[in-house]
Amino acid sequence: MHFTIVKEKKFIPTFQGNDKQPEDSQITVTFKVPTVALKAKLADKSEAKARADNKGNIDGIDIVLKRDDMAILDSMLVYIDKCDYEEDGKTVVINNASSLKAAPAFFDPLFKEIVERLREELENSTANEKN
């Protein structure tokens, strides 16, 4: 069997109506398609925590999923195109994971949208099969 694989993909975020802007001014996000090793590294980790009563007897167990959104962003984000803001009279460009994480909280919805898209890619990555 033959598989066609791409190393990078792009998407247009919906942040602040970006997807409705003219194509030449839309923010575009380029990200890595995950490898097997990257999927394993970035997978949600489960952690079990026992609850005890005041006598030390186990009262129950909670299972918590740990997500590392920063690791996903750092490992998969390649480039952000056409995203900037003005601060103190200077233009600040957001073009990578570091600059997005350092941006004002106004950009938190963009951060969350990008991480969610990257998480979807981690969970659903597949190949096109050609015979």
C-alpha cells in the first residue's frame, strides 16, 4: 500500500471574524502533522488521586486528565501569518508559539482555538491510502 503524507497543514482561525476577512488579510496558522512519537508525547495523561476521610480511610478515587496545552503549541505550531497588534505605538508581530504566549490576554481565544485545532489533529490524524 502507498500512503500520501504531508508534513505541515494550514488553517484559518475564526478568531475575531478572521475567517470572514479578505483572504489576503486573514490570519493563517501553519502546524506540523504529528508523528507517532509526538502523539505519544503529547497525549493527555491520566492521574488517579485517592480521597481519604479524616481517619485516613480511602473515601474514593478521582481520575484527572492532564493536558499540556503549552507543550502542544510549542511542539506543533510552525508559523502564524498576518497577526499583529499595536502596543505603546509599536507594532508587535505574533508569528510563533513564543510570541502568542507573550501576547495580551485579548489573544487568549486565538490561543485556545489554535490549541484545540492542534489537539484535534493529534487525536484524528490519518493518511490517504493509494493503491
